[in-house]
Amino acid sequence: MKIDLIISAGDIKKEKVLHKSAVVIDMLRATSVITTAMNNGCKRVIPVLTIDEALETAKNIKEEVILGGERKGLKIDGFDFSNSPLEYSRDVIGGKTLIMTTTNGTKAIRGSIGASSILIGSVLNARAVAEKLLKLKDDVVIVNAGTYGQFSIDDFICSGYIINCLKEMTAVELSDVASTANYVYENNSDIKSFAKFAKHYKRIMELNLQEDFEYCCKKDTIKIVPEFVDGEIIIR
Ligand code: 3SL
Ligand code: MG
């Protein structure tokens, strides 16, 4: 199995994702939110790029919807929830459709269209993602959302952990960047300590989101793997 890695949503090229299993990672915090919401019974997540697109999509859906996401890390005016995974408990999200827009994460998900499968990955469900990739048998590209079009340490180490899980399960051929992610993880398996070097960590701390950070760094607390299929994220 070949494994490659794209370092930010701004670096996605169609030919790099085409016919591969893509795993989108925005561990701080969009893909941790999606994984948590789906694990708590959310019916589907519709990732959109803009606030207007979110409002327009909501208008066209008959059932009850929840609007979630962020701009500059903060809840969007008029939305129900922010980009904190801790807000998406079963009592508020169970059975509902979540329409979500975030700065980097939803962009990376939509940018991965063209891949044969698009999985939603995070530290929370990393091992389950690796197991699913093994079953899918395609070559893999891990798509880091990154932060504002730039490489981000948090997503990179999360990718390293998924690659490391896969390496334990099967023979892999790593691109140089995938190999570097694995190396970084092997030498820093305490994800929390290493993710603190990320620039985005400072922003998270400025916003008093220590609890979110701790939560998003916990390995394999969730066993499901959400998948982006035909415009919506579901479990199948
Ligand atoms: O898109 C993103 O990277 C966000 O998840 C950023 S934040 O953690 O909500 O600030
Ligand atoms: Mg992020």
C-alpha cells in the first residue's frame, strides 16, 4: 500500500487524490467535531465552504438542522454551535443533520472530491481509520487541513499516528513526507506534548479551549469512521 500526504488544504491537487482512499485530518478541531457528532448519533454532516452556503443549505432541508462551525475559532453569529467537539453531545445532535463550515477543515473535505473514498480522521478514531483503509485496499493519501493554507504540526502528528497504525497492519510504501510524519510520531508518541508546538495551539489557548485540546489529543476513544459520500458525511 502506497501512502502519501498533502500538508494543507491549499496544497490539494486533483491528481494527488484521484482513485485513492483519502483521509482528511483537521484534529484541531473540525474532524474531531465531525467524528464526535457522528459517534453521538448525528444523522449526517453537510460540510460547506461559506456561511451563506450554510444558511442556503439549511433553508432547503425540511428536517431539523443544527448549524455549526467557526470563523477565527469563534462561533458564527446566528449558528447553534461553535467548533468545539464538547458541544456535540448525544442529547443535542442525536438524529439531527449538522451543517458545518470551518476555516480549514470543511475546505479540505470538499477539496478531496475525486478520491475513491474520503474518510474523516482524527486522533480520536485513528486506529479505526487505519483498519478501514486496510479493508479498502487502495493507495492512501492523507490530506491535512493545515491552518490558513499552511502546514500545521497538529494535523501532521495525527497523520503520523495513522500511518504508524497502518505500518503495524500491512506493508507500506511511504512518500518522503509520509515517512517524515511517521518518524515524527514514532519519536513523539505523546501527541499532546508535540501538538503544543503548533502555532494553532496558541490560538486555542487564547480562546481558553484547553479542554478541547485535551479531548482532541486522546487516542482511539472512538471506533467509527465517518465518510464523505455525495456531499454528506455519513457512517456506512
Ligand atoms: O478549520 C480549522 O482548522 C478549525 O478547526 C480551526 S479552530 O480550531 O476552530 O480554530
Ligand atoms: Mg485545524
